[in-house]
Amino acid sequence: MNPIRLHDTLKNRLEQLEPIHKGEVRIYTCGPTVYDFAHIGNFRTFVFQDVLRRFFRARGYRVLQVMNLTDVDDRIIQKAAAAGVSIREYTEKYIEAFLEDMRALNLEMPEELVRATDHIEDMVALIDKLQQKGMTYTSDGSIYFRISKFPAYGKLSKIDMSGIKAGARVDTDRYEKDDARDFALWKAPKPGEHFWETRIGPGRPGWHIECSAMSMKYLGETFDIHTGGVDLTFPHHENEIAQSEAATGKTFVRLWLHAEHLIIEGEKMSKSLGNFYTLRDLFAKNYNPSSIRFLLLSVPYRRQLNFTMDGLKQAETSVERLRNFMRRLREAQFAAGANPEIQKRAEKAESDFDAGLADDLNTAVALAAVFDLVRDVNTAMDRGKFRQQDAPRVIAAMEKFDAILALLTDDDNDKLRKLGFGTALPQIPPEKIEALVEERQLAKKRRDFKRADEIRKQLAESGIILEDTKEGGVRWKQK
Ligand code: AMP
Ligand code: ZN
């Protein structure tokens, strides 16, 4: 197997993954700001992170992934105050929606999903440490990080700071800073808004400190991988490096991975531009969770993804193709025996798939390996070159792929219905069900598996599940 190589933003080159802890990869992921529903641009980045962790697990690594939920920031505090509810109450609904959206897209849960507001004490401790080291100053009750004390500032984003001069008031913050580049670690309370009473004074955390505090708490002072969308490189991740490395004197992160944006009509999809779709917007237009997942993972993470409805329709066709192929493998009858060519073909697909992902998570190459296999096997089936014992081998390959792609389970409509979308189940009267069950039994007896299968499918589409009884009969029940 090829070594896993990933593009590190800081070194700006491909680096081989060598986890600090043997057999375990530790990842920190900047999660959503929970003041609204996440949009599919956000999910582009979250799907990339899911493919990444699934690939590590497929390679036999344990994964320890921490994702934060930013449940305190200026917008949240203002919106909660305007609605007259607590921060918890305000964000609860969006956290719940985010979890539902994650499940809809088959995103695996990170081992730790942590809220900023549960970690105020950890942030205070980190700020305290930076104060002890003389890296900060206080102005108008807010505490700032003094960037001039951290010469490596800018190493991640390679941003040219020379144009931003000390004293220039480029920031719209209402607070006084010594240097325009300096950023707030802790913000003084504003009248009528929520604040915490702490040993570094009353106030609330700046945006960046939570990720330094929570990542180091769960993953150690140096950990393997930090991920996010490219917009986070500067200032967020640059500031995380400054805070963390100034406090510990150690390298904060081994590999920085950044996903390029999902764009729509040439622009970044974002809340502020108003050009966004949430998952629910797309569900309401009858698009499936699996089509969205397919589309989001189909473009390698370091390439921009141009979102179009056409692309989404094509994604649906692609997922259908995979699912039909699985049905054919499971249900069609082939001549007895095995074809060694097919066995070899499956092996090649597996190694191409793995090699694609090992090369900086190139999902386009990995998907090509899958669809090439589907094409070749379908051709072999059509030409009578596929044997019964080949089916389990190819199914095993497809299941291996699906441990990472997570597209094969045909549960879109179930998921949609749970979220209040999707099509209602067509109703079949009980006499008709009985008649179809009977007809299916007869079809099976005369070995007409095609017809038997059609009937099973027709019933399944109406939520009717068939169970074989011990006596050789069939029972049906409504899902
Ligand atoms: P936010 O909720 O704004 O903190 O963003 C959550 C994640 O989504 C971050 O990793 C962002 O970098 C990422 N993100 C935001 N917009 C996009 C986009 N249009 N395409 C891809 N990722 C994005
Ligand atoms: Zn972060």
C-alpha cells in the first residue's frame, strides 16, 4: 500500500502522514458557528473531513477527532439578546439541526463534539498562561495578543503584514489596540449582553481562543492534523498557531489541511452573500441526501467545487448506478463457478481506489476506480463471463469502497421523511398486498427471480417488508 501523503498548507507541499501516537490519528476540525443552519458550502468541508477520517479507519488507524461547536460569538450573543433567550436556548435548535444534517449526509460523529461555552475555564487558563508569558496587554477591559512578540506570525497564511501598520485602525472593533494586527483573546462585556465572571476579568472569549484551548485539551499540545475551509487559514488558524505556540513553545500542529470552497455562480457560497442553500432547501426541491454527499465528495478537496443543480442531478444518476449494480450483484443468477479475471479485476479496483485516496485524498481517482469496475463487471455479466462465485468478491470490493463513500444504503426516502420531506409512501390495499405476495411465491417456485424481485421492490416502495416464516410461507408487515 502506498504511504498516505497529504498537502500541508504550512509547508506548502505533500507530507507523509506519520502519526505521533502509534496507530492513532488525532484530528481537530473547526466546526460550525451555530447561529443558523449550515449551508452546503460548510458541508463540502465537513464531508471532506468525513472522507478523511473514514480513509484513516479503513487503513486500520484509530481516529481521535475533535470538532468544536462555536456557540458563543458576537452574532450569537446579539441574536440571543434580541430574542430574549439564553445562549444555550438560542443555539440548541441549530446544534440539533446540525446533528440531523450530519446524519442525513452519513457523516460519522467525531469522537469529541465539544461546545465552546463548556470550555470557558480552559480558555481562561490559556489566556492566563499567555499573560504570565508577557504575550498580552489589556485595553478597555479587553485582552489582546501582542503579535510583535510572536515573530513567526504569518507562517501559515504567508500573508504580507507589512501594509498593516501599528496603530492603523483597520479593524472595526470598538476596542483600542496597540497594533492593528493584534487580536482579542478576551473581550470586555457590553451592556445588556452575556458575559462570564472569571479570574482574568469579566467578559467573553474572542473567537480564536476556543480552538487552541479545546484542541490541546483533548489532543495534546502537538497533534497530527488540523482541518478547515481555506477561509479559516487567515486570521483564524494563524491566530490559533500564535496563541498555542506562544503558550507551549512547541509546534502546535503537524499537518494543516484546508478544503477549497464550494462556489456558486463564480462566488463563494456564504451566509453573508446570501447565495446559499441549506440541505433542507435542497430536500424541499426533492434532492436526496446521497446525491448531495456524492456531489460534495466527488471533487478532490483542494479543488474548488462549482455547485450546479445539473451537477446534483448527475450525482443522483451516479448513486443510482452504484445501487443498481449492487442489486444486480446480489440478486441476479449467474452460471456456476468463478472467473479468475474478475477476481483480479476487483483487486485492481481496490488498489486503485486506495492509491487515489493515499495521494492527498484524491476522491476523483478513487471514484474512477469504482466506476471503471462497475463498467467492466457489467460488461462481463452481459457477455456471460461473470460467474456466481464472482459476486461475493465484487460485493466485498464495493463494501470496502462504501466504508468510505457511504452511498450504497438505499435509505434516502426514510431520512427525508424523518425530516419532514420526501414522498409519502404509496398506499396498497391489503387484498392487493396478499395477491402480490402470492404471485411472488409462485414466481419463485418457477424460478422467475426477476418477477419475484420486481414484486419485492414494488412492495418495499410502499413500506411493506416481507419475512419468510419457518413453515416456508411469507409474512408481510408495514414499516
Ligand atoms: P462557519 O460555520 O462559518 O464557521 O464554517 C464552518 C466550516 O465551513 C469552516 O471550515 C469553513 O471554512 C467552511 N466553509 C464556509 N464556507 C464554505 C464554502 N463556501 N465552501 C467550503 N467550505 C466552506
Ligand atoms: Zn477553529
